[in-house]
Amino acid sequence: MPLTVETRAEIFNLLIKALKDCCPPMVIAKDSKDTFEIIGNKPVPYGSTKKIIPGMYFASAVARKDMVSFYLFPLYADFDKFEGSAPELWKCLKGKTCFNFKKAADIHPKELKSLLSKGVQLWKKSGYLD
């Protein structure tokens, strides 16, 4: 069954609410009709050239035609710390950091909050937050 405009909006809004709950300490980097992104609040060196960027990428939600994708970069940084902490959300994990949602019921707010909270703690420990 194709994803309806209403369902896509509901999923996207649930993810945005969870991401906004992380601000502060996180900072909103992008807020458009189909993308919402947050980053750390501290400028950090990045890449092989160690160019200073305004904040380390943390997470984003992207509304697509047939799903809403949710990216959580701390999973890439320390996957073992998160594994098993959100069994229902894990069913939607595609790849290492990307969750794809096609139904609002796939989003479990307590599990999402737990993942984001662990991510914020990891970003603090890694020096990406003041």
C-alpha cells in the first residue's frame, strides 16, 4: 500500500518532535518542508583537512515519496552502545544508521527517546557539545 500524504506528514512530525526535544543542547541545522536536521552545538574539526565545521552532524528526518527516513549518526560512531536498546525500532533499521518508516505505528516514542538520549550522551562524551 502506498504511503499517503497524511501518513508521511504524521511520521515526519513525530520524528521532528523527538529531534526538537534534543534542542538544546543540539542545534537545528536544517528545517525545510521535507528535511529536518540537528547538529552538535560546538564547532569541531572534521575530515582529513580538519576544517572547522559549525557542529557535528547528529540526526535528521527526510520525508521521501514512499517512506520517511530517519538517520542517527551516533549509531555509526558506536553501534554496540545502542544495539538491543530499541528492539521495535530496530526492525526498521536499514543499513547502519538509517531507519525507514512507512507506518506511524512503527515509531515507538519511548525507544526513539532512549536512542536519542544515548546519542546526546555520546556526543557530550565525544566533545561535540558544550
